[in-house]
Amino acid sequence: MAAAAAAAAAAAASSEAPAATATAEPEAGDEDNREVRVLQSLRGKICEAKNLLPYLGPNKMRDCFCTINLDQEEVYRTQVVEKSLSPFFSEEFYFEIPRAFQYLSFYVYDKNVLQRDLRIGKVAIKKEDLCNHSGIETWFSLQPVDCNSEVQGKVHLELKLNELITENGTVCQQLVVHIKACHGLPLINGQSCDPYATVSLVGPSRNDQKKTKVKKKTSNPQFNEIFYFEVTRSSSYTRKSQFQVEEEDIEKLEIRIDLWNNGNLVQDIFLGEIKVPVNVLRSDSSHQAWYLLQPRDNGNKSSKTDDLGSLRLNVCYTEDYVLPSEYYGPLKALLLKSPDVQPISASAAYIFGEICRDKNDAVLPLVRLLLHHDKLVPFATAVAELDLKDTQDANTIFRGNSLATRCLDEMMKIVGGHYLKVTLKPIIDEICESSKSCEIDPIKLKEGDNVENNKENLRYYVDKLFSTIIKSSMSCPTVMCDIFYSLRQMATQRFPNDPHVQYSAVSSFVFLRFFAVAVVSPHTFHLRPHHPDAQTIRTLTLISKTIQTLGSWGSLSKSKSSFKETFMCEFFKMFQEEAYIIAVKKFLDEISSTETKESSGTSEPVHLKEGEMYKRAQGRTRIGKKNFKKRWFCLTSRELTYHKQPGSKDAIYTIPVKNILAVEKLEESSFNKKNMFQVIHMEKPLYVQANNCVEANEWIDVLCRVSRCNQNRLSSYHPSAYLNGSWLCCQETSENAHGCKPCTAGVPADIQIDIDEDRETERIYSLFTLSLLKLQKMEEACGTIAVYQGPQKELDDYSNFVIEDSVTTFKTIQQIKSIIEKLDEPHEKYRKKRSSSAKYGSKENPIGKTS
């Protein structure tokens, strides 16, 4: 992704993120816990790698890509960077995390066309260590990838120590090992594994091993098998051929559980191990707990770890405890009052943006909250006016990275998603699916390329895209038009002698920060399901450069371009005609008008999401249970279809959106497959398997949103499938039986902007608590100014604060601190209750490492 799209990915994805995705189930019967939602999200950037291990031989370069994994489940993949040992990825990511995880891992791969892709190295960060790296770009050394170190999941184990009387009447001790179940084992080649466990009693001179049965196609096997080991003999037992141990040697014994995937005809795959010392039974004859699977002791041993290279990452993980709505009323009211506060720099929303270390963290929830309550336009207008006061040159108007420009960037990505799809998607699809070369850099031309033909290809695409954009003003969302109108008026007042500034104030956003970044990164803006190949990315980059310069009023009106490359300057001369200037002016006039605009794209179906998944046959065959086939799914505002091939015009199956009655997860036990969901409609349910948990979550969310207003939506559903004459969940034999489980809570019904207000306000509260020290310094600065009316003490601490009215700002800070203190109480109460309810060794809080 282009660096210019830095915050765009986060907002675009988060605007489509689930309204409420619970990732931690409260204890049964705990009413207070049940009201609290624990939500996780991940945002960041995969920057670059360096000094990767070269190939042996003359061709040392690699074609590299990077993946993000929750434990062993891949949830994100970058584009391939060809022929490099220091690939520059520069890709933003944002997604909701829908499940518990132990490690967040980043793998660097070498792309192989004919064989399996080679894993060069990895960066694995424990969940509890993610906070140490939050928002900070860091170089991580790549670690070796070994099958013995790639583990995930947990084991439920019970140990007992019994006394037995032998045949000769003496007493010995027997260890009873009950391996009950495992949870969260990894997928093997995209499918649930066939796990079994070996149970060993290990000591200084013994290693007794037993084995469970193999459980087929499951990541959550229920073993429920018991094994017996003699751990002591009577002192009179003297047969030298048998193991003999005295009572005190129990201290040296341990139980080891190894999990394996049954390979049938190939080698079994190690899934992880746990070690439990028998002396846990010293104070109690029974011990029961959940344990996290661990790598083998030698899993990470390598004498050449530094030789694998490094990966530069920026990772921001958040975990929010969202309380019931009534707790957030005061903070929400204070923030929503911000646009009316004079001066705007004394408002709670502005102060929030000032004190947060990472401005992106602050802008995301703030924009969504203000936008939802129709407060963003006056707030953005006020902070933009503050920006203009410090702008001395009209040519640099709104070119900085201020609170105002970031707010507008995020607003455009949220409300402009539909606008981008109806405007850009058809042409982006054409470019990505054709193989026309558009390279015009003489240095990068391939053998046999004709630069004049390439130039014509590039001009054709630029003209087509430009023509579509300048004709799209009626599709521009009203919120964007209202803000553009305000920007235009303020710019004219600030620079009354510059006739062009009213247009450059608008074009700096809509062309430079909106259309241009969407063209160069279509995957980021959900215009394409996958990253384009290298040649297409190059074509899109050239088009994007030309479009943003075409839209730059200064470049057109002053007959000069900002291109540094000679070949781009020559190419751009084709567009320096009066017709382009007139067209841009007309377009900017239209989108900065106060007239209400309705999207002309509503009459045509809008592409919302597409991608490859597996579907189960719709009951047309007796062997339907095994009949899962790969299909290309496409969701528009009107229908869900699936096809055999991407881009196919003939749908194999179509479900009108208006016929969708519910969209829910499907229990793994139905088909022994993970990441499944069901689309319940007028006919039989459609069962679908996504490629990972994040993708499944996103599909469920977007399907719920597009069908939220349908009539006859169900209030209950069956969480399992109807197989062999009954529902697996409730055993009802009638296929038309009412559902046995309530449908999940519906998403908000606001058609324009769907947000989870409580979640956004909780995020703002969390960021306030992290920034209390800086808030305190701002409060001290207000006191210094108000009392002395002179130079501030400790200038370095206060010089970056904008304090126009110290008295009003001081009062606002006092209100913020009071509200935050009151919110601290229920949060602390919940933390204590959560820590006491999930005791160490429970399924929610498994034992991580054993001595």
C-alpha cells in the first residue's frame, strides 16, 4: 500500500468492522460480566524487511511476501515484492480480532510458483507483550521457522494419585492421568487436523509412554481417556529387571503430553506439548487444569538466527472492556458539545486530539462518534479554520498532517466507500484484468516494449478514469460536499487575493487524499479482493500520479507540474489543455456546493465484498456432507451470488438480499470445519467456510448490515446443521422446526453510518487514561498562563499545546478528569471480578508455562 494511504486502511476497514464482536465469554451466572463486552482489534503497518538470506548460486534475489497469523491461522497477506532481499512492503492493516489467541506472528515467505512457498523466517509476539510495541516502529530479527515451534491450542488435564495394595499386601502409589480434551488446535493445510496425544511419565531413568485414539477432523477433540502409571514400589520389591523408585523420587517425575496430527501415509506433525511435574500433587491428591501447548525445548534453537534478516513493523493492539451504555452518557455529551465551544481549541474533542501520542488512534473513534451524531461538519470546519490561521502560503493549504486533515481523511474513507465503488471500481477492474503495458519510464521498459504504445495505453486509462471522476459529482456524499463548501469559503477569506485557493483547498482533499490513494491501493479500499500483480501496481501508480496532478488546481492553472521525472513531465503535457482546467473547475464547483446530493449509484447494485470461499452443496446430493466446493462469492447491495471463476457472468446460485433472514456462525461440530457461517434465507440455509476467522467475521458483518432492514428476519436459529434427519444442536427431527438459539443482536439501524457508540466512547476513554500525564501538563500550562499571563515555565513540555483561552480550556480539562475518574470505578470493579472469576488454570486463563 502507498504510504499516503496510512490512515485510510484503518478507517476503511474499521468502518466495515463488526459493531460488536465479543471475544471473551463471561462466566455463566455472572450478570455484571455478561453486560461487559471484551473487544479486540489490531492496527499497524508491515514496513519492510532487510538482509534476507540470499539464494545460493548466481541468482540471489527472492520474490517475497509477508503474512499475519493469529497463532497458526493466516489472516492477512501482503503483495509480492519481486527480486529483492530487502523488500519494501509499506502495507497498512486493520481488523477486528474475533477470537482468543496466544501469539501474533509475522512470516516472511519466498514465493515459489511450482512448489510450496518457503518460509524464510518469522516474528512471533506474545499477546501479553503486544502493549510493549504499541504504535512504535521496531526492527525485529527474524527467527527460524521450525515445525517443532509452531504450536497453538490448550489441553485439559486431570491428575490423581491413588494408593494400591499389592498382591503381597504392601502399599504402592499409582498415578492416574485423565486427558479430557483439547481446544483450538491449528488447521493443517486449511483443514481441521486428525489429532491424537501421547502421554508419558518421564523421570531420571524411565520414560513410559501411552497413546490416545485418533480423533478425526477436529480442532477441539474430546479424548476423555484415562491412563495409569505406577510411580512407587514397596521397598521389598527387588526384581532388578523392573523399574524401582523410592517414595522421594516423585519429585523428579513429570507427565508429558505431546499432541500430534495423524499423517496416515506421511509423517505425523507435532502440534505441541505440555509438561506437568508430578509434585503438583504434593498438597492435594487431585489436580485439574487447562494448559497452553508449548513448543518443544529445542524448537527455537539455532546458531544462525541473526543471518535470517529483519522485519520492521508497527503494531497497535487494543483490548476494550465496553460497559453498558448508561456509563458513557457524560463523556459522550461532553465530546458532542465540542463543535459549539468557543474557541474550538478549548473543546474536549480538540484537547483529546492534542494529548494523544498517536493522532491516528485519536481520530478514528472521534470521527465516527461525531459523524454518527451529525457533529463532524461543524467540528471539522472549526479545526480547519484554526489550521488556516497558521498557513502563510496558499500553495501549502491543507498539506500538513494536522488534526483537521486527519479528521477529513477518515471521514472521506468512511462515508466515501460507496462513492469510490460506483466511481472507480469498474475501471479498476478493467485495468487489473487486462494485460496492457503502460510503462513509460525508459529505464524500466522491458525488451520488446513500445513506449509509444504504452503511452497510449496509459493515456486511455487516465482519460477514462478522469472522465468518470469529473462526471461523478452527483454521487459525492452530502457530508463531503458540506465540508468542501466550508473549506472553500474559509480559504477565500484567508487568501482573498488568490483566485485559485478556493479550488486548491478542495482538490487537495478529493484528488490528492481520496481518489489518488484509492487508485494506487484498490485492495486497501475494498475495490479489489486481492493485491494486484507487480505490473498492474506499476500501472496504477502511474495513473494515480497523473490523476492527482490533474486534480491539483495549481498544476493546471499555472501550467506547471510537480513531477520530478522527465518522462512524467513529458507525458503530462498531453493534459495541459483548457478543457481539463474547465472540467476540474466544474467538478470542484459541483462537489463544494451546498445543494443536497443523492447518490446516483443507488439505482445500480453496489459491490460490497467478494472473495473465494468453500460452500456446501444445497442438498442436491446424498453425499452432500462431503460436497464442499471452492467458489467465488460476490455480494452487492442487491444479491449474494457465487461463481466457479472470478469475473464469471453466470452465477451458479443467487440469493436476493431481501430474502436473507439471518446470518450466523455455524458450530464446528456440524462438518468438523472451522470458520463456518450460514446464510439463512427463503430456501435451505447456505453453509459457507471462510479461509480464516477474520474473513468469516467480515462476511458475517457485511451480510448482516446489508440485510438488517429485511422483513421477516428471524429471532432464533439453529447453530448446527440439519443432517441425517435431525438438527445436531437440539435433535429436533423437523427441518422446519423453530431455532433453538436466539439470533445475535442486530446492528444499529442508521442507514448512513453504522457505529457502535459505546465502543467508540470506550476507546476514547482508554486513550484519555493513557494520556493523563499529558492532560495534567496541559492543565498546568493553563494555570501558568492564567496566573502569570507571561512566559510558560518548562517551555518544552507546553510549547506544542494550542491554548487560546486558558480559563475555558482549564474548565474543560477539569470536566474530562472528573468524568474519567468516575468511569475508572466500574472498569476497576470489572477487572477485579474478571481476574477472580477466571482462576489460573481455567479454560479462560490456562497455565502458560510449567516448571
